[in-house]
Amino acid sequence: MSKNDRIINNINATMSMEDMPLLKEDKERLRECLEGKVSYEDAINKLIKQYTHKQVN
């Protein structure tokens, strides 16, 4: 098992204790960040943009 796999499994175990296991997409996002394909800042900004709703006036 690679270092990145261990990190993802540890995060998943911790989240599962709170009844919030990681989704497949979450694991893929983490792997991309750990491998340096995507910066953590870019991943966070993408999530914020995805889940932020613009108010309609």
C-alpha cells in the first residue's frame, strides 16, 4: 500500500467514525492533491464554487 493510500484510508477511517465516510469523488480529489496534480487551494476553491449559491435579486 502506498503512502497516499494510507493517508486516504486514515482520513476515511476518521470520517467514518463521524458517520461521514469519503465518497469515491472525495478519494479521487485527495489523491490528485497528494500527487501534486491539483493544489489544495484550487481543490478547496472548486468545492466552494460548486456549493455556493448565488442570490437572485
